[in-house]
Amino acid sequence: MATLAVSVKRNEPVADIAGLAGEAMYREVMLTPKPGLVDGANNGAHRDMNLALFMASIAAVSPWFARFFAQGKATAHFPAPQTLAAIRPVGLACEQAMFNATGGINTHKGGVFSLGLLCAAAGRLASGGRPLNQRALCREISAICTGLVDGELKKSTQANTKGEHIFQTLGLTGARGEAESGFTTVTRFGLPQWEKALRDGLTEQDALLRMLLALMAHNPDTNVVSRGGLNGLKYVQRYAGRLLQIRNLSGERLRKALIDMDNALIAKNLSPGGSADLLAVGWVLSHYPA
């Protein structure tokens, strides 16, 4: 299958973060094997999704990332927390394009949220001529999302979504909390694992798989909780953590271990979709200096 027509180098203009965001979605879905997730081998724990559906979704969603960047740049003179309202129409239109392409199936809503924020933050930084690096991007996203958990979760008296129900019952903040933290799980656990894997001479594919394991081991993934409760979350986290402790786990040994984990998660109907979204964020951030 042909890759997306995206070629972005570290020193190219900042606006190319939109291209990176689109390619990140492609890299995430094609990464194989991914436990419980749609990939090049199977549909994971999903009965209503497959690779072809994800590819159609990516084609529909990717063009919108340039609009997130442009809107972030155009409204950079507003205080950071006002950015959410400014990009909300773009986000809703992007989600509708996704639903149109998938027949109403939510393939990338979390990815649109996270990557859209990343592009909008880059637009704000570009407008002010500020340096584009991991720390600046994550700080800007945190500033944009200031008060998001309080405003959309803590003040909500009625749970209208799974995420709101999980917050009210278990206190987990999901994608909103991760964004408000400036993607702490990515920067503290995902990217260090990626960088270590590359230093150790692993291929980029294996480095991505190890980054995914690090995210699954530490992310309080509400996608997993919605299917398997806290016990399901603990199972995924402990399983991923154990694999990361195995020395020199790479190549065919890594793939065999992940296939076994994939079978285990499918049997339990668990899908770490939140960690998959963070993997895409981590891959984009990896193209910029710390």
C-alpha cells in the first residue's frame, strides 16, 4: 500500500507540522502488530473498524490539519485559552468529514483532538516567531487547555459521553487531562523510550512499537476503561510494563511478544485507542528538538 505523499524534514517550515500530523495517523495505523488495535494484520478488538476504513478516515481528516495551524496562527493575538473556541468550528467540521467517510464510525476523534491542538499550538508559536520545539509546543498546548478539565468535566452534572461518565465514576480525565498536562505521558514515557530504542540501534519500526508499549504501560487510557473497567486498564498497563522489562526485546522477539499480547487483548475485548492517539502525537514531536 502506498504511503501518503508527505515528506517533511526537521528544518522545513513550521507549517509542515500539518503534513506530519497527517502522516502520523498513517504511521500509527500501519504499525504492526499493535495489541488490541487495528493494524496491517487484523482489526484488533474492533468489530466495526478495519484498515480500509481507517485509510478512508485519514484521507478525509488530513487536509484539515493545515486549517488548525492557520486558525491558531490567525488568532494568536488572543489569550491562549481562547484558542479552543477559535478552533472548535474547524474541529467539528473535521469530525464531520471523518464521519462522512466512515459512515458514522468514530475512527479518529481522539486523534483529531490531539493533533489538531498540536497544529494550532504550532500556528500560535509561528505567529510570534517563537522557536518550535517539543517543550514550547507542549507548554503552548497546556496553556491553550488551561481549565479544560474543570470546565468540561468537573462542572458537568450529567454524563453525556463515556469520557464524562468515566470521570464522574473514576476520576480519570482522559484526552482532556492529557492535553491540559501538555502531553506529559508522551514526554515523560513515550519519547524517552523512542529515543533509547534508537540509541540502542533499533529500527524506527521497533522504536515506535516500544514507544507504544511505554504509553500503554503508563497511560490511564479511558478507551480501555470503557471496555474493561479499572481491571482491564491494570491488565494492559502491567502487561506492557512486563514486556518493557525484557532485555533486548526487538525484531522478531518483539513482534512475537506483541502478537501474543494482541491475542490476549482481543480475547478480553480491550483496545488501547488513547495510547494509539498519543503515539501519533509522539511521532510528530520526535521531529523537533527537545
